[in-house]
Amino acid sequence: MKLMRYGAMGQEKPALLDASGQVRDLSGVLPDITADTLTPASLQKLAALDVSKLPVVTQPGRIAPPYKGVGKFVAVGLNYADHAAEANLPIPPEPVLFMKAASCIVGCNDPVVLPQGSVKGDWEVELGIVIGQTARYVTEADALKHVAGYCVINDVSEREYQLERVGGQWDKGKCCDTFGPVGPWLVTTDEVPDPQALDMWLELNGQRVQNGSTRTMIFGVAHLVSYISRYMTLYPGDLITTGTPPGVGMGRKPSPVYLKPGDTMKLGIAGLGEQQQTVHAWDPALIMHNLG
């Protein structure tokens, strides 16, 4: 299934995308798509629906984050060897973890708003893992049983905040409002037989700048879920973003390229859909929180 939500902020409705690409409203079946919806039992009930009997939404308008109720937003850094090289950083011997604030999550096409004083905004197309059942000290062999599905994430970053500000940690450059576009869909695991075989890309102002594949991850999905579950319990609705291939602005040659107001980012992952955001200067009126 491809689960999604649509509608204005605060008025989102649950839906799914059928096999022909039509949006089908789920409001008559459940009030919203939440963390509780992502458990195996709940997903089985949805999978048993006769999709042809659900109302068609001809003009869904805004595409919201695909579910409500992200608890933890865990991120993995330097998870592609070629990206580590362009950042002039060594390949890590084990996953590098940091957190993105759940408050940075927005819909896949919502505005990206640069924070005050931003000079080094950057882009990162990434595969997102959505947890579907509690994972605590799970083995790598069992890890994928705890995954509900996958999604596209743009791990937007502010490199000066991330790497040059005092503190020695990355969160300041990763948690800014609107720095976590997610969606358009949550694609359940039955439609993604091999999460390590997904092509991914990102375009800036129509120019392809990232072109990669999850095949080149240093640490794959199963390893990451198992590893992270050793350090924190993962619950349904928790979201993991898994690192980016090369081509980010910080690593551009002969000199870095950073986001500026008016830029457009378009990105996607095979089978998981596409996103497109326009970059704006600081304007609190454009910020959309999706935690309710």
C-alpha cells in the first residue's frame, strides 16, 4: 500500500494511492493515519479493504506528511562512502547517529524556510524507515519485521550551524523548522522487497546534482534498525532517515553551492514517489508544523 494524507494544515485526511495512481479517501475507514495505524494488525486490516469502493479524490491539493505522530526522528550520518569522501571525513566504523526534531517535519511539497542568518543551507535525498512495531535489542535477521514501510526524506541541513558553531554536535544544523520534508507516501514493506536496491536522485533548479542508490549504503536498513535498537527503544511511528549519496552542496566542486531563496529542489526514490520544495528566506508565516 501507498498510504498518504492530504489537505490543509490541521485539516488533513487519510488516503491511499491505488494501483492506477488515483487517490482514494480513507476517512470512512479511519479518522487519520497515526502511529497506531502502522502496527502489523492495523496494516493487515487496511490491506484487506476493497479499494475500488473507496471515494476517489480528484483534487487532493496539499500533500501532507504521510502519517501523524512521529515520536523520534533518528538520523544516520555519513552512510555512503562516496558522500563521506566528498565531506573529507573518514568512513565510520559504525553508524553515526544524531536526531532531527520532529518539529522540522513538513509535507513533501511544503515550503523550505531558511532560518535567520542562514548562509549554508544544503540538501540531502534520503531513504526513510518507518517503524511499525516496538524494537528493542532486535537482531539484524529480525530487524525488517519491525518496519512498517519506507518514504522519501529531504534531510535539509544548515552546514554552518551543523559544523562550525560551538558544541561539537550536528543537531543545530538539522532541526530547523521545515528541514524535514517527508512523503509523498508511506510505502508498506510488501511493495519494497529489497530496500537496498532503490535508485535515488535530487535536482536543484532543474540540474541533477545527486544520483545514487541504496545499494551503496555502508550500513543497510536491517543493520541500522538492529543497531539503533541497542541504544534506544524504537516504537511504532518512529522515523529513521538513513544518509545521503554524494552530490550535496557542501561537496560541490570547484566550490560549494548553498541554498538561496527562490531555489527549487526536486527529489525522489524509485517506487516511493517524488518531492518538490521551493526555498524561502526566513518568514514564520510559511512554517507549517505537523505534530498535532
